[in-house]
Amino acid sequence: MKFITCIAVSISIFLSACATVKPEDKNVFYGKVISVRPFIGQESQPNLTGALVGATAGGVVGHQFGGGNGKTALTVLGVLGGAVAGSQINQTLVNIPMTELQIQMQNGSSFNVNVKDSGFRIGQTVEIIQEGKTAQIKGM
């Protein structure tokens, strides 16, 4: 019984930590596209077969421990952990069309960025929305 209580407390602490994350500050900038260069990039995709094998193996291992509800909880945790681990092993790389944009900001500085969207054109004004460490570029 103590084991089940320990798992329940751990899960509730984890979930409460997730609920208290403060939203990132949002910054909006404007620039102009000064160069457009299409190229073929690569993107990794999770291994579905590995996820299925990992989930099965994790469930089998998790089912070996505990008793009653504890056995069920460990089986579920084993399935989830195995699926996550298995999907990350032997990921596949796929070729995707991408575009390298050179963007000049209003203050004169410029930077290059790679995007999956190929609908940008030279001279187009773009909006850059930055939230924390991520940014999104939209054509106007």
C-alpha cells in the first residue's frame, strides 16, 4: 500500500509542477525577405515499430513487479516508458523540402532562418513572433 501511495504522490507532484509553468513573454518583430533559397533538409521521425516493441517489453517487465493495483500501475508505467524509449531508438531521417530565408530587420541587421514553408518571396514583409526560445515567421 505504501508503494501505491508513493506513486500517487509522485504523479501528483509531477502534474502540479506542469500546471505552474508560467507562459513565455511574446515579442513581435518585422522584417523584409532579401533572399530565398530552396533546399532539401532532413527531419527525424520517431520509430513506430520501436515504440510498439518498447511498449510490449516495458509492459512485460513492469508486470513482474508489485501486486494488485501496484502491479497495474507498474505495468502501465512500463508500457509508457517502453513506448517513449523505443520510439527514440533508431529514428529515421526523411528528406523534406525547405527554404532558407535571409531576413533584414528594420534596424538594418539581417539573419538567416530555415523554414518548411516555401511560400515566401523576395521583398515580402514578414512578422516574427518570438515566444521564449522559439519563433514563428508569417508572411504579410
